[in-house]
Amino acid sequence: MPNRKEDLRLYCWEGYESPVILDPFRHRYRIDVQARTLISDVEAAHEIDRQSPSERVDILNINNAWVQKFLHPRGAIRTLQDDPPDTTWKDSSQFADLKHWSRSQNGKQNIGICQRFGTFNLVVNTNRISQDLAQDEGFKLAAEPDFFQRYGILLYEDFNIFHICIAADIDPFQPLNSFQETFFETTARDWFRNAALITDNHHSLNKALIDGRIDFYLSGGVYTASPARMDGHAQVRAVTPSQGPINGLGGIVFVEVTCALMRPELSPWAQPFLDYLVEPDTAIRVAFLDGTCNPVLQMENPKVLSAFSRAQLDAIQWDTLEEDVSRCAHYDIVPDLANRLVQLRGITTRLSTDKKLRTGK
């Protein structure tokens, strides 16, 4: 056990900075834990890469591919001991494919822990659009004339890029030729021009869905739909397309990886913190953060799974989650991402200047 008292610093997606997660660790080891939240995997990964090792925080929580394929090959990720203390869930194969993101590309090194995960594609009001239709049409719903000004967009740029590509029958994880680049931009322009609501606030989109102002929103999933479902709005449902251009797959599943960063002086609290996150009691708290209900891979431990009520399991669509994940490609890094971001931001900037960008703020 570490015996030095010093701070532990985190850079993380929302939720992990919560006192519900950090206070028990603070009190257990009598140290201060400082955290700031990130708002973009892309920007956070490049920020870490640009920093000198002495500037880095101790712990990073980010989506899977940025750890395994970007930061670890650049020497920014610290190799960990092989197994966390609670391994009762590790042998289950239900979501086994997602777990490989906790290891290096050659599979030989443990580089983090996988925890929150979920399908992230589109969310519909099933009173207006049947689940079967949404699965069959997927992101092409945005091109239907009947849904002009009847849908919203959750402004999460990386997922928007994935989903615009899928809508254009393009595999987002393959380089685009000139024709595909043009089709990507045309599809993106149509998406944003024809949307009724564009915002980075999923609660606003859920409200608009419930109020009947929109019938679906693009770039959303179990995580974003769960607050509305927990409030009794079962018609708000995350949907995974049944097929698409990514080797036949038309959806995306993410898994967050929490890892320790390489620094000149390695924090003695990094490994204990990662071990703490996968303890059943902590994993349960992580699943229920900030008014949401999100699957965690530790649910394969019966103690964690049993902590979910029937309503909470329904909120995360547990009955179909394994099937939905099986229809998804894993969150990955888009080739030539800088160009895709320039295209996307150029479109949203022009629409904003023309006062056509409708936000829910």
C-alpha cells in the first residue's frame, strides 16, 4: 500500500469526478483527489500527446481506441499489473470482445480497466416510429421527407462523424476517396439543415422527444435515453440499426478505458485507484451516476448485476443489450479525422452564421 500523501489528478468524462466516486477513495487513503472533465476524446487525447510527461495528470478516462491505438503506442500509458483485485466477472464471455481494449494492441500488456459501455446510435419515440422501422432504416431516417424538422442532433462530433458516414453507406474506419468525401459533406449538410434541434444536451433532446416536438434524435444511445426511461417514459428507446457498411454492421458501441499516464514521478495512488474502480460497490455507484443509468462491464459479476432494480435494467435495455452490441462496430479512430472535423465544423459554423443552427440551450 502506498505510504506517501500526495494528490491524485484525474482527467475524465463526466461522472468520475463526482464526490460519490471520489470521496470514498479520499477518505480511505486520506489524500486529495482532483478531477476535471473532458468534453471530447479527440481533443483530450491530442492534449495529452502534446504535453510533456511532467504536465500530465495521473489518471485518464477516455474512449477505448484512444488509449490502445493512439496514446499507448506513443508511450503515454503506464503498463499495469495483470489483474484487478475483483476478477469474478472476467471469465464471462457476454461482452468479451469489449474487454480487449484494456490491453495493448499485441495483447501482452494490461493498459487500463474497461467499465462504462453502451450502444450509441439513435434514440426514437416508439409511439411515433416503431422499433422495427428504426432498426431497418437506421440513420437514413434523417433523409425521409416525413421527418423534415422532426428530428434532433446530439452534437457529439466523433459520433456524428461515424453516423453521417454510415448514413452515406460509407465505412467510417476506412480512408475516404474524393467521391465519398463529397457525399459525406452533402449528407452532413442535409442532416444539420433539416434538423429541428441541435444541441450538446441530451436532456433537451429527451424533453423534445417526450413533448412531441421531434420523433427521434441522431447520435444517442442507452446512456442518453436512460434518464427519460427512468422517469417512466418507456417510449424513449435507444435503437441499433440492423445492418450497415462496416462489414455489414450499422451501429457503434463504445467502452471507456480508465488508465494511468506515464509521468517522471509515477503516482503511488494510480494503481490503487484503478483497483478501487472495479470493486463491486464502486462499479455499482459508477453505473448510477448523475441521474443516468449506464451499463458497466462489472455487471458480469452477480453482486453488481443484483444491485440493479428491474426498472434500472429496463432503463438500460438490458434484455436486448447483448444483441444490440453484437450489431455494432467498436468505437475506433477515423482515418484523416482532422479533415472530417473541418468539414463538420465548417457546416455547423455556416449554419450558425445563417441563424439556422437551432440549439436547446
